[in-house]
Amino acid sequence: SLFRHAAFEISVAQPDGLLPSHAPEIAFAGRSNAGKSSAINTLVGHTRLAYVSKTPGRTQLINVFRMKNGAALIDLPGYGYAQVPEAVRRQWRGLLERYLTERENLVGLVLIMDSRRPFTELDRQMVAWFAVSGRPIHCLLTKSDKLTRQEQAKVLRDTKKIAAEYACPITVQLFSSLKKTGMDEAEAVIAPWLKI
Ligand code: GDP
């Protein structure tokens, strides 16, 4: 499968630290605590892969994982962490925006959102930046195991409606790292991005 046995390659302090590359990249972004590390670990089939430098307050690094087909998985720092000083946040916003709008080999964005709090203001900001590229965004509504069936159906319906308002293609699905559900669906959406 696509993500299985991706290997950690390097951590960089800022997007500028990523070397120019022709290999396709898939970026993972989300609010801190949305469940991004868990989702990456679930997709990749490791338990500690995205654990690197997760301690709150530490310098947040971008972790690069290499998939077997040569494509890179870029684990962006979680955003919205309240303890980060405003000056640092502002600098990061600039770096992220540049990366999302200018990185040519970035084929798609996986946006991790807590299914109980989808499309927060910061999530919308990420979408707005990346939408400029015209490339696809796939949203994983994580921790779906915390919702009832009815709530799941409702959040899926509501987020699809929001997604449809954007000009770039945005797809949405439910995901649970705890129950390991949604993995096949995620792969089915993301795999075609790599055929560039
Ligand atoms: P990150 O900050 O976005 O990387 O979030 P983490 O992956 O570290 O997850 C944040 C918290 O949510 C942790 O306590 C996880 O155990 C929990 N969590 C993550 N994914 C799930 C999920 O699918 N279901 C449930 N019930 N909890 C989850």
C-alpha cells in the first residue's frame, strides 16, 4: 500500500530547509491536537514515526518521511498552539504560506481536522493559501470514533458543503486512528495524486 513503511528521512526547522526536489510531496497539516501524528502513524503503520519533536513548547520541526515509491510525506508543525508567541506565529504563517503556494512538487494537501471541530479559522486559512495552487486537498475528519453514526453523517454532510464553496478540489472523509477506519478511503484518494 501507498504509505506503509515510509521511513523517516530528516527534520528541518523551516520550509526553506527542504531541498529542491522533483519527487512528489504530500503535506499533512492540522491544528495541534487534531490527531495529525496519530493519523500519520496509522497510515504508515508505525507507532512512533511522527512522534519526533512533538513536545509542546519545543521548536516545532517539519518531519520528512520517504515513501517506497520515492514520494515524500511532509509532516508540517501543528498550528493554533496557544503557547506559541505571536511573533513566532506570524513568522510561521509567512513560511507556511510560501511553502503551500510556491512549492512546485507539492501535489496535494492532507488537512487533518478534529471531526468535532472542522474548518476552524486557521484551517480555512490553510485552505485559502493552498487553493491558489489549484491542487487537491483531502480532509481527514479524525477521532470520528467519538461521534455517533448520526453525528458522523451530519459532520460529513456539513464539511462537504463547506468544501464545495472553494474553487480547488476538496474531498472529505471520516477517519479514526483509534479504530483504524478510513485508511483505504484515504489511500484511494491520495494515490492518484502521485501520478504526475
Ligand atoms: P496532533 O497534535 O495533531 O499530532 O495530535 P495527536 O495525534 O498527538 O493526538 C492528540 C490526542 O488525540 C491524543 O491524545 C490522541 O491519543 C488523541 N487521538 C488522536 N487520534 C484519535 C482518534 O482517532 N480517536 C481518538 N479517540 N483519539 C484520538
